[in-house]
Amino acid sequence: MLIRTGFDIAFETDAEVPMMALLNVRPERRPGLRSAEVFETEPRVPVRRYLDTFGNVCSRFVIPPGGIAIRTDFVITDSGEHDPVVPDAPQHPIAELPDDALVYLLGSRYCEVDLLADEAWKIAGHLSVGWQRVQALVDGAHERIEFDYAKADAARTAVSAFEDRFGVCRDFAHLAITLCRAVNIPARYCTGYLGDIGIAPIDAPMDFSAWFEAYVGGRWYAFDARHNRPRIARIAMAYGRDAADAAITTAFGQARLVRFEVHTDEVAEVDLALPPEETALPQKPLVPDVA
């Protein structure tokens, strides 16, 4: 299937403000691009790109006094299949985990593992290790929190979401991640595009989405504590320990968000009228080939 997606975001500033952004697809998804993923800014400013610690493509630029608009629009292929469900995927002993999975067992800025350990073992300690435990903890997070877009709070952690009993998609992810880590299952935060594809439209503004992946059965699998069902066409932009590592934008100064629009829609082959990459937009593609 083909997915047309992108964003149009604008900030106002009173002075120059350095910014970094994780606003393009993960390198693993780049082979599926059917049109250039171009990072357009208005006004035009120099943009430098690098791979961060988690393998995300990070863009650095400076917002000029007055503000900036940043946007992209591209088409990418997707298998069209739902998230895989593997009930017999086993949990790995810590000694057998890959080195790079160990960091996803530790507490982090938004995931206070030690404070929710008793709750995690209460929910899943009696279940078979592996997928069954992950799903039980996802169920627990899903049932604990009520989604409320109006109550988004950048300071809310897994513990405060557990206590408040409301939040947005990142809070569902943080709580489920924390519970998984507490029973020694590596879990990493994911953010990206997730449109209302294959489901009835959700009555909420289109936004970037947050979910998580758990390492069981020798690989990372996607889980979604907010929706709590397999979905189609997740397009990952960033992974990290939690939202602090995978923030869409980070401003080093005051930058007021004045426009935020995201689109993610399935399109047919006949709908495509894609210009060559070098002429798609007046700026270079967002991410050159990354080794």
C-alpha cells in the first residue's frame, strides 16, 4: 500500500532559537520512499543532519527572529499488514539479551521503573514469560488511563499517569514501557505516523503517534497501549528510552507553536503525480544516504 504523509508546523520567536528535530522517517524505512522526503523551511535556513545515539536522523537548524515554518509531504510504501501477533514469543534471560537492548531495561526520565515494579509483578508475575506478560501489561496500562487530548502535559511521567488515570498516547506508552522493564522485558519508546487506516476514523485531531516496542522472541515487536489492538501502517520516525530521547522538536529558547498539522492517508497509484527528487522542492532531500 502507499501512504501519503507529512506535516506543516510553525513556530514564532522573538530572537534566534537553535532547534533540533526528529521529523523524518527512520533510516530503515527509507528504502520504501516513493518520493523525496524534503525538509522545507520558510524562510530558508541551513539544515544539518546527523544520526543520534539511537540511530534516529536528527536535523539541526536555527530559527530566525520572527519564526519559521517547517513542512514535508512524501509518499512511502507499507506492507498493509497489521502489527504481528506472536503469542508464543519467549522472554529472554537478561544474560542472553543483545548488548544494545540492556539500556531499555533501565529507568529513564519518564519511566520510573523502581516505583512501579510492585504493580508490574502484580499484573503479570503469574503469567508465562514473554508475549503473555507484555500483553497483560499493555492491557493494564490501557485500562488504567483514559485518553484526554486536552490534558496533554509534557511533564507527566509514567507514575503520574498511573496516579492521574488520564493522558495522551505518550503517557500510555510510558506506563506500558515502565511496567515491561520492571519485569525485565526490554521496551523502547517509538514515535511516528499512524493514520486512521483500516479502522473507523478517530474523533481526535491528527497528530504524530507514540507506541512502544518490546524485545521478545529475538526481535522488537510493536505494542500500542492506547489503542490496544494491531494496527496498519506505523511509520516510525524515532526510537529512544522515552519521549525525552524521541522528542519531535527541541527548542533551546522560547519558540511558540502556532501551527501543527499532520496528515497520513492511504493513496492509490493513480493518485500519484510525483516530481523528480531534484526538482520536488527547492531544497535538498531531508536525509541523504546514511551509512
